[in-house]
Amino acid sequence: MTQDPRFAAIDIGSNSFHLIIATVTRDGQYRVLGRYRQKVRLADGFDKQFKVSDTAIQRGRECLTSFSRLLKDIPPQRIRCVATATLRKAANSAELLRQFEDALQHPIDVISGEDEARLIYQGATQQLRHSKEHVLVLDIGGASTEIISGQGVEPKHLISLDMGCVTWQNRYFADQSISENVCQQAIDAALAELQPHAEPFIQSSKRRVCGTSGIFRTLYDMRSRDPDQPMTSRWLRDVLQAACRLGHVDALNKLGIRRDRQAVFIGGLCILIALVEGLGITEVEISEGALREGLLVDLLTQSQSS
């Protein structure tokens, strides 16, 4: 292995595309050199036949073309790119894959929901290498939601559910209005998706619950005005009530939500409330790692064993 090698992980998500470029440190870990993200909202391009629109594909191509410029000096064996729920589900998945690989100039792996969950857990728990702490990790993506329980860095149970912030937003809030009745419908639908799979993730012992996706970052930023306020079920319901009083997605800036996060916020919040209430979660904290950090750990492990 050459001195100070760079490597890169790309996450083609259903809402955002992410790129991390990192280097190996002397202690065998990694140091991030750059993080890049674009809100592509690929799942927003689904039609009724689950075909992704040409407009959404073009947004993805433009993002990956910009990523490819950042990768040009990194050896291909030190790059890994994965795609998640939208490319798993899309009727025109083969065409998306062809166009995206052409734009990125690198192979793309369309991973299963279970592999996605494993990588998310790996990224979220990387700081627990010497711990046996019980952990529950939640990730609400654009078109799927992953739930993983484990101990330390070892996942024990994992599931990928067919719901996400983009798909829920389009299904229940397509007219951009926000009402208590429709929000409860969205929560109930998420609970119906969760309940057949919930039992392995409900436990009475003390555990850390971590959230890894954009909805958690948005809520964390809102909570930073009152950092002593824990992210509990009651607080999430209070946020939902405040959004319902505003009545429209365009007014969410009054809650301190950034414009680029407003479009799918309510869909993600309704799913999160369903998870918290359905799994008996008392408090959620934000994780620093997610799927792309899990990819970095995989790449680092492979480079050290080669």
C-alpha cells in the first residue's frame, strides 16, 4: 500500500447523492479529506409505473459527472459506489445504471436492503470498536427505511422497509398542504409497514438509539436552539403540531428548517414518529456516520488485507 493513499465512497441515495474522499492514517483508521452532497431527489422522479423520469435521471447524471472530476486521480480499486432503493425498485433500473455509470466512469453496485442496513450500522457504530453497548440505528432514506439493532459494531437484526421521506411526501403531501388528519394517516401507514417486523427491535434493556439520515440532522439543527431538549416522542409530536399550524410546506422556514430540507421534511417526520412510537423509543441521538462511512470502513479493511 502506497503512503497516504486516497480512497472514495459514493452513495447514490433516493434523495441525495454523497461522496466522501478520505486517506489512511498512521493508526490504520481514515481521515476525511472532503465531503460532497447534492440533493438529487431521484425517487421524486417515479411515475405510477415506477419508472424514473428523464428529468430526474439528468439531475443524477449531472451530479455524478461532477463527482467523476473529483475521482480522476484516485485508483479505481480504491473507489466504491453503491446505489440503493430507487435503483432496486425502478422499472427502468437498467437504463439508470447504464447512464449513471457512464457519467461517473466507474462501476456502480445496486445493493440489497440488507446490505444497505449492514453498511449503515457499520458507519454509525465505527466509534464503538471496543464497546459492547446495545445500539439501535434508524435510517430514513428517500425510498426506504432501515432499522438495525446490534451490540457494539456487530449487527444482530436488520430490516429494510418500503417507505422513505420522498415516497411518503409524494403519497400524502403532494399538494404541499400539512394537516393533522393527513399526518396521522401517514403515521398510521408507516406503523402498518413497521409492525410485522417490529418485535426483534423492541427490547427493555438500556440501549443507545441513533439516527443517521437527513431528517435527524434537520431536527438536530432545530433542537440546537434548545440543546438540553432531548429528541423524544413528545417533542417530535410538538414539532408536527407546529408544522400543522403552519399548514404548508413553504412555511416550514418559520420553524428554522432550511429550504433544501423542507420538501421532504413532513414525510420523514411522520415515518420517524411511527418508528419512535412503534418501537417504544424514549430518546434519539444523531449519529456522525452512515452508509458512506460504512463503505469507507469496508474499503479500508480491504486495503489493509491486500
